[in-house]
Amino acid sequence: MYLLNYLSLQLAQQLFIAVGRYRTGIGLVGAKDGINSTYTTPGLEKYVHNLPYLSIAVYYNGQRLILLDDYVVMESGGSGSGYDTIIMVVSPKPGDKVYADYITSGP
């Protein structure tokens, strides 16, 4: 309650909405064959990419990767279609784990 005294109403509403749409430990979809480096969120789910504060956090075998150094984000349907794609620098091999934490862009 006291925290809300220090936040603007708009920021407080955004944080409240984000809590309900937060996804954690979600496996990314794509072949792990040592060649493929493109992965997507499951289903038709899109994620928020609003720098510098909100973007997807990608993990490779438990280690958090760094945006732009280890991976980039894209909108597979073109500009304005919503972020749903991750392109990694390293191509995971069979048995590797690739997962993410993110906030969905829709309900």
C-alpha cells in the first residue's frame, strides 16, 4: 500500500496488469539440433519488448543470456505484429534446455 504512494497511477496500473500476464520458466519452441538458432514462444503468445525495463529473459541450460550479446528478439509477422521470436548466437544441441520468463502482450 505504501509503495503506491510513491508510484504514479499509470505505473501502478501497468505493474498490476503485468503481474497477471507474467510467465516464468516457459520452454521455447524450436529444434535443438546444433544448427537451429531460432525459437518462438509457445502457441500464438506474444511478449512485451519495451526497453529498457521490460523484455523477455532467455535462459540456456540455466544461465541467463544477455540481450544483443547472446540473442536478439524479432516480430515474426513483421513490424507491429508482436514479439514472439528469439534468435540465439549459439545453436542448442539435443538435450539442451532453452526457456524464458516474459510478460505476455495480451490477456
